[in-house]
Amino acid sequence: MTVIALTGAQAGLLSCETCALLTRPADAAEPGYCPRCGGELAWRRHHSIQYTWALVIAAAICFIPANVLPVLSTTTLGSVDSDTIMGGVVFLYTSGSWPLALIVLIASVMIPLGKLVALAYLLITVQRGSLGGSRERTRLYRMVKFIGRWSMLDVFVDTFTVALVQLQPLMFVEPGPGVVFFAAVVVLTMIAAESFDPRLIWDSLANREGLHG
Amino acid sequence: MAENFDRDDLPQATVVPKRRTRISIVWIIPILAAVVAIGIAIQRIMSEGPTITIIFKAAEGLEAGKTFVKYKDVNIGQVTAVKLSSDHSKVEVTAKIDKSAADLMVEDAKFWVVQPRVTLSGVSGLGTLLSGNYIGFEVGKSDKQQRKFTGLEVAPIITGGQPGRQFVLKAENLGSLGIGSPIYYRRLQAGQVIAYDLAADGKRIELKIFVEAPYDKYVNPGTRFWNASGVDASIGAGGVEVRTQSLIALIAGGLAFDTPPFVVTAEPAPANTVFTLYTDQAIAMKQAESISAHYVLYLNESLRGLSVGAPVTLLGLPAGEVTDVGLDVDPATLRVRGRVEVVSYPERLVATLRAKQATVGEALIRSAQQRHALMQRLVEQRGLRAQLRSGNLLTGQLFVAFDFFPNTPKVKIDWSRDVPELPVVPSTASDLEAKITGIVAKLDKLPYEAIGADLTKALADLSQTLEDTSKAVNRIDADVTPGLKSTLDGLRGTISAADGVLKSTDATLVGKDAPAQQDLRDTLQEIARAARSLRVLTDYLERHPESLIRGKTEENP
């Protein structure tokens, strides 16, 4: 028995995203609503690429001030000390604790940046209709989605520090404007990952096979 | 023509599915993010001030990102980098200055490192113990912007804009002065020493001082400055006088200035005028002598107690001083005598004249010829002579006095010599000696032997007289005493008789158990009893008046 690789769209069928009921669309252009749960039916998520692009670009813009502006300003005996994320990494590295520096560097700089690059790569390949590595790209997408929820760690630590270290007037810590942008980067990339429809990765392959078949 | 073709042969219009080209509302998010980011960037760039470089000799306590630049205790910038200069001899400190203070970065602005400083005259910069050192800043007056500065080693004491003026003092040595040493004007603190340096020739100290504003106008070209450190004690006719400026000046040193009364008050001195720093007030306030006349005196008496600098007086007023004391020997005759060289300052004497006479006096001493003529006349006609006098009996200090001795022989002064010789008279100290010698001589002439003989005779007479007196007394003893004795014995018998009488009387009348007393006591008791019965009777009669008539009735039970 030969395995037939057939997508729902190729078969002219739709799966409801809410209750997974397989339906025939009312019309190819306007699929209508799910007869069972009433959810709106769509071949693919609406404006998935456009949405994702918009959010990725917004996150990329926010990524710059998140790294340039200080995330934490420590006031010790009247002298104010403002630290950026990279400043913290450099401080940790120069003070000898390079493993910590590495962790901060990976968690706070490389992962957000990696997410942005990964999403941009997925979007570009989908738009160009690339065929190769669909499986790897899907895995990449899964990773982006998985890692997204852990990225708020920085913001979490920042908030905790600010709340705990309040020994006024000897020493107190205030959040810097950078942390807001950092949070925005994390939130925007998470939403971007959500709004991306991974089925698009496979559509070009399916279209191509369909053409040949 | 319209019916010539089949309708079906015509091409059919194609239906292109309407594509959704509408731009989604989601693009607002990146636009918003971009707007915010650009806004912040613009704000940053707009608020960005200049970055300046300050060169210090050492970066004491300066740290990148932690050290601030402060002006009037307000942060105007922050140090961003501290590194060695390219030749490794200095430290280059890079600081980012706030935009608000950007126009203060002019070429004569001053920077220095503020650190805790404890001196005798005060403690400063204590705040830096907690907050760390910072860079102090002082505005300049220039309009020319600059970005590279050289930091000062020490904080300027006088902050810009403080009214007042700077002057330069030249001193022999620094003494106990230092930066911040106070300057007093009539014991009010009027300024401070702001810097000192060795003069280029290495022989003097140049002090830069700052005299604050209302006092700076009292500094005029004739003002004298002196070192007011320590105590200046002097003993005069008015008692002991101790002069000091203040406790701080006593410990930490200080300066004082004043304008001598003889200086005509001129315009205030311009800034950076150079003055000489005198060692003490007396020297500072001394009038500068423009005219001086040198004379030599030859004396045939002891010069012990006469020292260089001893005063020369005219009628007791200061007229000059002794410049040299030594010997003079005539090689031919080997005559050795004392040589005293003096200098006189005619102006000092003219200054003591009253205003009207002063002009005349000044005319008299203006040229050398006039002075010579005046001196000649004084010596010849008025008998002006020099004399050594004792200034202090205890210490034996001598001074040279010019005085008038009209009875002295006339002398001419030889003006052709380098240093003209003035005639002298012997000191009054030798006069005294002569007088004492005279007295001693007279004492010598007294007839001590004759006096002795007379004295012996007188004593013999006295002895005779005493003997006579003794005899007279003996006679009295022999003739008068026996009669006196019998009389006294009679008197004693009389007295003892009187004594016996008195004693018996005493026993009868006043002794404790004398009979008279006993009787008296009994009598009195009788009287008391009688009185009592009388009282009983009267009581009874009062109650029973009828008893007078009826007699005493029986008492009813």
C-alpha cells in the first residue's frame, strides 16, 4: 500500500482549529464556520506571515534599546551605578565568574536574538517557497515556541532585585528603562511565534508535489 | 457587419479572485515600537553633552562610571574612562558632561580632585569619605569652548565670582605659611593665601594671595604686608604688650596688612600688584627712607652696650640708627678710640613737624648742600653734639643721642670726607662717675681723729653723770625707807581690824544659818499664816454675813 501524502487543503477539506472536525468548506474563498463548534474556519491562519513579520520587526526594534539602555540602576551611598545587560555580562566575566557570564549572555542576549533570527528565517523561506529542510525548519519552530516562555527570566530577576534591595538610604535598586524594552522583545517574539502558522512550511512542498502529481 | 461572427468565438473575461492586499492593523505594533525607540534615541542624543578630557598627575580615587564632576555640589557630568596618557606620565580622565553644563566648558575652567582634607585651619571634603572622590569644577571667564583640560593639583581656595582681588607677595622664606593661611586686616580675616611658589631665581618665595571684597579696596600701592604668625611680645613704658592676630594665626601662621599713616591714601592697587612681605609689623610699618645721611663719631669711652641698630635720637625722637661700631687707630700716635657710624633719616624728623612747618622743613633737607648747611649751623651755632646715653639701666643698652650743648666750643665739620665726623661730648654716665669721685674725696677730708677724741671725752662725762645719779638714789633708799615701813605696818593692822568687823557682820546678817536670817524666815511664815486665816475669815463672812451678828452656826449635815 502506497502512502499518500495528502494535506487537508489538497483534499479540499478543512480541519476546525478549535474542535478538529473535518469539514468541507462552504466555498473555496470563504470557508465559513464550523458546523459543530461555530469557530471560524480557515485554510491557513489569517495574515499569518504579515502578522509574524510585523511582530518580529517590532521585537527587533525593541531589542536595540533593551541592550543599550540600563536595566538596573544601583544607588550605593549616593553614587549611582547603571548597568546594561552587556555591562553585567562584562562585569561578571571580568570578576572571574565566566560561567555566570555565559549563562546571562545566552539567556539574555543570544536567545532573544536567536528567536528573532529564527522567525525571520522561517518567514523568508516560507515566502520564497523553499522546499528543502522542511522538517528541520519545523523543529526550529518548535524550539522557538518552547523557549519563548523561559525568556522572561531576566525580567523576573530584575523585578525581584528591585523589590528586595531597598535599603534606603544606604543602597537601593531601581529598574532601568531597558527592562521594559526587554520584556517587550520577549512578549512580541512569543506572540510572533504563536501567530506563525507552521503548516505554511509544508505548503510549498505540498503544492510542488501536487503539481507533479 | 454586427451579425457576421459567432458570439461564442469571442474571448471570455477571466475572473481573477480578489486578493486581499489590505495591510493588517498589526503593523501598528512595529511602528509604535519604532516611534518609541526613535523617540528615546532622539532624547538621548539631544541630552548628550560634550565629552571632555582632563589630564591629572594621578587618578586618586577616580573611577570610570562612578566619579562625578560637580559644580556647586551639583552633578554636571560623569567620568566615563580613566586611562594613562600615551607617554604614561599622566592620567587622562574622560568625562561626559551634561548638556546643561556644556557651555561652561570654556578654556579657563578649572578641574581638581576633591578629597577629604584636614588642615589646621579647617576640614573640608568630608562628604567624599562616603561618596568617594569627585572632580570639582570651577567656571572660567572665557567664552572660548574647550574640550581638553589640565586638572589642578589642589583645589582653588577662591571660587570664581567671589569678589576681591589677587596680589603677589615676595617673601624671603615661606615660614609657617601655607595654602589657606589667613590674611588679616585689623584682625579681621580679609583673605587667604591661595598659592605659593619658588621664584624663578630660587631666592624668594612668591605667594599668591586673595583679598576678599570689601577689604581689597584698602590695599593700595603703599600697603605693607607682614607675617603675623606667632606672638610678638614687647616690654615698654606702658607694660608688657603681646601682639598676635588670632589663635589660628598663632598655630597655622597668617599674614596681616595695613597702610602706614604716612602713606598718602592712593587708589586701590590693581590686581596682581607685587608687594614685599615683611617679617614683622614694626619693620613693615617703618617708613621707607629716601634721604639718609651718614656720620661717624669718635668716642673716648666704653662702647659696651652699643649695638648695631641701636637708635639715634634727636631730643629723644628717633632720628636714625647705628650702622657700625668699631675701633679707630691713628697709626702715628697709636691713639685708639671708639668709632661709631650712624645714619640719620632727616625725613623722620620732618614728619614730626606740624603741617605748616613741614614744608619749610622739607625744603631744608631737599638737597645735600642744604642739609650740610643746616647741619653746620646746628653744630656751630646751637651746639649740636652727639652723646652716648644709657637706654636701659638694667641691661646697660646704649644709644646715640643728638642734643644741644650751647656751652661747648665751636667746631667745624669737614664735609670733604666720605663720612663726615660729628663732634661728641662725653656721656653723662662718666659725669656721674666724676661726681661720685668728688664726694668720695670730700669724705676723705673729714677730721676723723678729732671727732674720735671729742667722742671719747663726751663718753667720760656721761659716765660721771651716771655715777652721780646712782649716789642720789642710794641716799633716798637710806633716809626715807624706814619711816615709810612703820607707817605701812600701822596701816596693815587697821585693815585687818576692819576685816574682822566686816566678817562678824557677815556672820550675823547674811550667812546661811545666821540667827537674824532664821528669825526673819519664821516671822515671814507667821505673817503668811495670818494672811491665810484672814482670807478664810473673809470667805466665811462673805458666805455667812449673819455670823457677824449671830456667831458661827453649826454646820448642818
